[in-house]
Amino acid sequence: MASAAPDEDDFCSSSPDRDCPNFTADEQPRNRRNSIDLPPLMSELRVVLLGNSWSERSKLGNFILRETVFNTERAPDHCLRVSGLIEEKKIVLINTPDLLHPEISEDKLKENVENCVRLSDPGPDVFLLVLQPEDVPEPQTKRLQSILELFGDRSFDHSLVLISTPGEESSGSTGKYLQHPLLGDIVRKCRR
């Protein structure tokens, strides 16, 4: 692996067929480090991708691993586990099916969560919640909270919210999403 990670813009523009997500940034840009520092005893980082769009979660997974590992067009009905190396650090991504879909039964939901836990053994380190604010109705928000609760009491402590927005929307609009009555509640729970 290369000693320095490519800049996001370089990665997205390096291949014309690469489909990169468009996520909003915080008000102030953060300095990026060129390496991933895992604690000494941690051999891999296990990340679960959750959200209301298979396509957006898959784009994010492909972006993280810097290669196309997830098909962004067809959503499977089960969790997919892929891994890769970033600067000699093993990253495991578990992409979930569309668990927020209102027609998934509670039994199927629990089965998918149990499968996800099994695929991330000994358990997930991070939950990335990939959300599109315009597509987060109240039932989906409540379902997302109940899914995280199925993973355990501390799942919110290990969750990051990534807000995917249309390309024409400017970055720095995080504040308006905190005002969103449903999305803001999830973001606040994950910020504790």
C-alpha cells in the first residue's frame, strides 16, 4: 500500500466510472490524517453500514476501500461482508440489506441483525448511518433507533451519521439537519 492516502478529490476523479458519494461536511473542515491508527491489540476495524439507501451505503463502502467491492445497483436480501487493506490495516465492512424498508418483518429484521453480528464477530466497532434527510420519515427513524438498540445499549456510542445530499446542495449545511425533527434526534444521540 502507498504511504500516503490519496486526497478524496483525487480518488473520485481518478476514474471516470467511479461513483463517489456526496456527503456534507461539518462547518469547519477537519484535518485528515494519512493513516489509520488502530489500537495495538485491534487487528481489524469492523464497520457496519446502515441507512435507507443500498446505493449510497455501497458507494460509501467502495469509497472507504478505494475499490468497487459492492454493486450499487442491486440490493441483496442479506448482509454482505467484504474486507480490504488501507495502509496495511484491515478494514471489514458489513453492508446491510435495506433494514429500514417498512415491509421487512420483525423476524426478518432480527435475523439480519443476528447475521450482521455474526459477520462482524466479535462485534461491530463502528456503525456508519448513511442517511438522506429527504427520505427519512418518522417510521424509518424509529426503526433505525430500534435496529441500533438490537445491537446493544452502547450502539449509539459507536455510531457516526453521514448525511448524503444531492450534488447541488452546498456543504456546511449540517446545522439545518440538526433542526430536522427526526434526523436531529438521531444525530444528537450519536454525539453523546
